[in-house]
Amino acid sequence: MRIDIVTLFPELCDSFLSASILGRARAKNLFEAHCHQIRDYTTNKQKQTDDYPYGGGCGMVLYAQPIADCLRAVQQQCADQGRRKPHVVFLTAAGQPYNEETAKRLAEYDALTLVCGHYEGIDQRVIDAFGDEEISIGDYVLTGGELASLVVADSVLRLQPGVLAEEKGYQDESYWDGLLEYPQYTRPEVWEGRPVPPVLLTGDHQKIDAWRGQQSRTRTRLRRPDLYEQWCDTHPLTPGSWKRNERAALVRTEDQLNAAARVYSESWQQSHQEVCTPEFLAEHTPEAMRQRLDADREAGWAFYLHSTARTPDAIVGVCHKTGEIGRLYVAPAAQNKGIGAKLLEFARKKLPEHPHPTLTVLNTNTRALAFYRRMGWRPTGVEAVYGSDKEAGSAVYCQELKLRYEAQ
Ligand code: SAM
């Protein structure tokens, strides 16, 4: 790949591209980089590169002419090398937001030219005439486009074959698969009283990969819900098939009702820990949950109790009248085994007359929300709002979202 930077500060850009990993790769000719001084292409005697903006306003604007001539020279150099016309990117604060997807896309070009503005910016006419796209590296304003062009150059060049020691190096990193990276640790095993997570010392790579995956997903869900939502939509969950020792039975008998109420109470308390006061949680005893189940059944709901090796460990309810699914709870000890996914699918299939059943979930339960998204459910609105009202048992403000099954 050939990369060209058009700037008022070519030395600054060149020194960055000559250091560290990129510098070594450049010395090995794994890519070619050229930094061009805009001033060298001016046609006026004073070598002036900028002027006052038409229409008034503060600051100066870079002339179109020297940038255009510099870009023509770069085009000619590429043509002389038998390369295609370079893809031209203008770095501007008003450009499209930059991310790893764009880096991957730009990395495919044989020749990429990055143009840096300065002062108040660049005469729009040269952007319109030569620019293939405008990119912003973030929602803030820099004094010049040099740092922005180096951010783009660095993230694109590290994707070129051979630049990083191992290809897996970048495949594991944040954003590659749309998730943030898991936390990293190195020696010593205990630093200032803080031990490395024990799983990393087991040598069991299956367990380590599973732990890292879990960390990546949790971090992304908590830190970047926007990214996590996109990831969930593109990584659907496929429920596994029932194991030999698993059963889901319609709740009919007293024993089944009481077992369902115990599972319901235990997992309800766990999932509402962060949003309810301790007193309110404590009120949700198996007896109280039994009353709720009885009331729901009278209103037309049917419940199914899931057991593994005859131990009740999850429940789900369906309402044929309304097409709702509810009370999907997996006991804490049985979580992360795929039971929730199987039971949700099971409940959905109990409602063939409702192609788009609905359910509700608290917006604070981001784990459950992500789970439903990956199972093909999408939010359609807010069903209820709970204020931070200690009297009513609510410790924080939260919304009960309504979700609808959208997948085929
Ligand atoms: N007047 C411009 C505006 O309000 O959008 C800001 C000009 S800025 C002071 C000077 C130059 O820095 C820009 O022409 C651009 O090349 C670069 N620049 C500033 N912020 C940037 C960002 N977030 N991403 C990419 N380039 C940026």
C-alpha cells in the first residue's frame, strides 16, 4: 500500500511514520509513505497558503490551488508506479465518524491520500473536486488535521500484511469483531496485592477463551451499549436442543406450583437486586410469588416448569389470549447453561397463533435485554416507568420496556 499525507507539517507526520512498529515496517518496504508540503505547491510569490474567508468570520482558510496541485502530483506519481488513482480522504471535524470498520475498508485501497486542514479549514471547492470522503476522528476540534491523518494512517497501516508480528494480533483487539477487548495482564502474578485472574494461569485455553469472551461482552455491554446492541443484532443466539435429563412440564399440581414459586422468588430477587430496596426484595418470598402465579393463571396464563435431573430450575409463562410471554426466570445456579434460550424458544412455539409475541423487561437489566435482542426481539416502547421511590420499593429510576419478536 502507498499512503500520502498532504500537510503544512510533513516532517511531523514523517517522523511518526518512521518510529516504532510502523517505522520498522516502512524500512522493510511493507508499505510506502510520502508526506507532502502544501506550501511547495503555491504559485504566489509569498508562498502564502491561506487567506481570509469570504463572507467574513474569524481565522484563515487554506487555498484550493496548492492542495489541488499537490493532489495532481500525487496522482501522477501513483500512475507512474502503475498504481490506481488514489482514494482521497479529507480530515475534517465535520466528516463522517471514524471507526475500525472504516479502517478495514480503507486498508483495501492500493493508494490512499490523506489531506490535513489547518486554521479554519480548507476551501470547500477542492474538497468537492478531489475528495472521495471526509472523515472526523471524533467529536472535538483539533488545531490541524495532522493528528487525525496519523490516527487514520496508523489504524490502516497496522492492518497491512506483515506490519504486525501476527495477524491474530489485530483480530483479537477491540472493535475487530465489534466488541471491546478483554482486560490484559502480564507479570508479576500479584502486583501490589492485586492477583491476576486465576483462570489465566490454568493453561486451559478453552477456559481462557471463554473467560475472555465473557469479559469482552460484559465490558462492551456496560461501557458501550451502542456497540453492544449492534453486536447482538449481528450475533444471534441459537438455542441448543434439550438434553436427556431436561424437561419442561405444564404447571398443574400444587407441588409444581410451589416449586415454580420458589424458582420465581429466588431469581426475581437476584435480577431486581440493583433496582429495588432490600425490604421490597425480601417481600418477594416464595409464598408471595405463589399468589402472583395463582392470579396470573386466573387471568389466563399458563406456566411451564423446567427441571434438570428432576431439579426445578427455571420457569416461563405464556398467555394465549394476549400473545405475551412472561416470568422467564432461571434459578441462579442454573444460569449460563443455555436454559433461558431454550425455554424462551419453547414458550414462543407454544403461541403459534401469535407470530409476533411480546414481553417486557427492565431497561436496567442490560444482560436480559441483550439476550432478547440476540434471540430476535426488538423494543417497541415503554410499558411502565418506576421512579426512585423508596416507599414503593424502587431504589432507582427505571423503565419497563416492551419487546416484540421480530425474527422469522
Ligand atoms: N472550522 C472547522 C470546524 O469548525 O469544523 C475546524 C477547523 S480545525 C481548527 C482545523 C483542521 O483540523 C481541520 O481543517 C481539520 O483538518 C482538522 N480537524 C479538526 N478537528 C478534527 C477532527 N475531529 N477530525 C478530523 N480532523 C479534524
